[in-house]
Amino acid sequence: MGKIYIIDVTNRDGVQTARLGLSKLEKTLVNIYLDEMGVFQSEFGFPTSRHESRYLQANLELVKMGVLKHIRLEGWIRATARDVETAFELVPNTTHLSLSISTSDQMIKGKFRGNKTRQDILEMMVEAVEAAKSLGAESIGVNAEDASRTGLDFLIKFGLAAKEHGADRLRYCDTLGYDNPFTIYTSVKRLAEEVGIAIELHCHNDLGMAVANSIAGAKGAIDGGQDAYINTTINGIGERAGNADLLATLLAVGKSKGFAEKYQLGEPIDLSPAWKIARFASYAFDVPIPINQPGVGANAFTHASGIHADGVLKDAANYELYSFEELGRGEPEFVETGREICTGQYSGISGFTHVMGRIMGEKAISFTSEAEARRVLELVRYANVESQKPLVEDELVFIAQYPDIAKKLLTLTPLNH
């Protein structure tokens, strides 16, 4: 049987959401948290964007350093040979690429304005795959944008050409959230059977079915004899109505009726960081977690009805499908109501060392000299300038532990430099 792998795209699709974004340090923390969970791959950015290049290089260094222990880092680019070349020029140590091009007649007519034909689409994709292979890409995913509105016969032809020239996966993009669990299952199963390549599911939530479609698509890929790769974002944050939520997808794979008995994850996932990563994303994006969000919403484990309260007190399994402990919830939260010292772009050395010394547990930071403290403080100031919000403890600890990497994350080189 094929297996299911998770590719989180928060650092690509999530950050290109209108009105939202993450600093390079925040994107790095997302990669660290995803690695901690056991997520297979992070689509960590855009290697053709100059402002991303130092961040991308720095995170690839974290892989070499063993800070990112398991996760693969994949860059997203357009499926053109020139974009592939630019990616390797700006980020020479690129190893995993996702190449994207529109395939539907709607996009060919409405986006390319009739200047491209289906044959042009195929040729551009093949040239991009060949360029990526020649420049040393270790894995290549080919994205059929708007696949759910693309004729299946052309999708099969597209997938076969991608496979023939060295692609490892075909991404089926339900770009507008147009599919439903029944249509996506049928389409993906046939693609898996006739193309004979792993299928990646990229589902949007315009009709509220992103998670359901992702699970149904994964079932189709596996029933068709191939591995399935599901794209997710933390808290479902993504363009328009969002993407398949990371935690909800994992819960559906592992907890929904009868599914996990046949369709299993290819690598173990630790759900215990789920609460932490959801809260961090909410803070970093400045988007509240909905009260009814699966697993991490304020009401996910809250009971008011007398019947429900009585039942859950007798046996939690009466009204809870999974436990809050599994998701890293349950610790009390403390809010400072008296004096509080924060770090920021105008912090001084006294307040800064006080804050760092108050970080609890094994993460507590002390400095060997004032010079070391001032060096880290300067980086913290710049990180605050970039994010325009107080840094969380994990960000402060990261900067103190990896100051050289932090410096790269905070360094931008304008085009005219």
C-alpha cells in the first residue's frame, strides 16, 4: 500500500495570503516546529525572490548543522527554465523544487490570453524539469495549477511527460476549491493508475472542503497504487478561504472512522507540538484561532451542556474523539498583570538580560560577557524592527543560540546594491 506524507506550505501559500505575512525569523521558527512534529517537507519559500535568498540559504544551513533534523526544504518556482536557473543562481544549494504551471483551458485562455497552447504548456514544463535535473535538484514536484478544472486526458498527458523527464511527483491543485471528495477521488485515482507517479494534493477551502478533499484525494492516489502527499498550512491560513489545515488533516488521517486502518502516514507524526505551533502562527500572522477550530479552538474541549459535562466527567471518550494532552494542551497559562519587561527595537542591556534570564527551564539563557549580550541584543532589535511585535521566547532563544544564522535572516540586499 502507498503511504501519506505531509508537505506543509505555510511558508509559501500562507505568506502570500492577502494582508498577511511572516518575518524571515518567524518563517524559520515555523520550519523548526514542523520538523519537531515530524512533517516530511516544508515548502519554505521562493528561491527566485531576492529578498528570500538569505533566508533560504540560512535554513539550508540549519539542515547541515542538524538543527533541522528530518524535514526537507522545498522551493516553489514557476515552471520555466529561466526561473530554474535563477533559483540556482540565488540559492546554489537548492536541493528540492516545486515547479508550477497552469493547465486548465480557463487559465490558458484567461491568464495567458491565448498566447499559449496546451503544447506550449507541456514544452515549458519539460524544459523546466530538465533544467532542474541538470542543475542538481534531488527531487522535483510538478504542479498542475487549476488541475480540478483541467481535462483529465490532458492531465494524464501532462503527468506522463513530467514523469518521463524525471519528475518525482505530480501535484494536483484544486486551486479554486472546486472539487468535492467524490470528484477528486475519481480524478486522482485515475491519474495514479495511468501516470504511475506519486500524487500530491493541494486543496483550497473556497467551498469548505479542503481537508475532506485532501483525504479523499489521498485515498484515490493510494487506491491507484501510488503514494500521496497532502499539502497543508498551519491553522488553514492561505489565499482567499485558506488551505487544508495541518492539524485537522492529521486528525482526519489518524482518527476518522476506519481510515487509518488502511491509509497510513509514511512517517510518524508527533501531535504534541500542535497547540504550540497553532498559537505561534496565530500570533505571528495576527489572525485569531477560531473558537471552533478542530483541536486548538477555545471550545474544542469545552463542555457546557449538563448531559455533555456529566458524560465527559465520567469518561472523556463519551464526548471527546481525542485528548487535549495529545495536542500539547493542558498546561495553565499565566498572564502578567503587574510589572512586565519586554524586548523591542529600543531595548537596553539591563532589561534585555533580565528577560533572557527569566526564560524558563532548559531554554534559560545567560551570557558569558556583556559583549556577547550586546551582540545578541542588537540582533533582537533588528528582528523586532522586521516583525513589529515583541519576540516570543523561542525566537529569543534561537537568536542567542544561532546568532550567525539570525544575522543572515535579518539581512536584506537591495537589488541596486
